[in-house]
Amino acid sequence: MLRYPKEKENITHINYEPWHFRYVGKEVANYLYENGLVLEELEKDLKESYTIPVKNENTVSSRDRDYRGLS
């Protein structure tokens, strides 16, 4: 995948680098390409959707874990 595309400079905070490619595997590369995403956007989506099991069998999203002392 092209790591720092021109149209995503505001997300990656890195200037366009046409020579900078990153191997992420076929499935991830296809997903990123088909959805027009860069790694920062994928990481954000994964963090927002990931849940962490806790002892009392409840789950807490990763964005809430700091508030419950699970960081």
C-alpha cells in the first residue's frame, strides 16, 4: 500500500511520498484500497470497535477503558 498518499496528508501528517510503500498483507491492502483508507484510519476504526472483557463479564470499549482504570 502507498503509505503516505497526497490526498491523506491531513490524516497522516506526512507529506506525500510516492516511493513509500508498506506491506500489510493482501486482505488488509484490499480492504484499505476498497475503502480509501490509510493505516491511521484503520487503526482509529479498530480502536473504536474493539471491546475488552473484564472480570464481571461486562465489556468496555477501548475508548472507555481509561475511565475504568483498565489502561
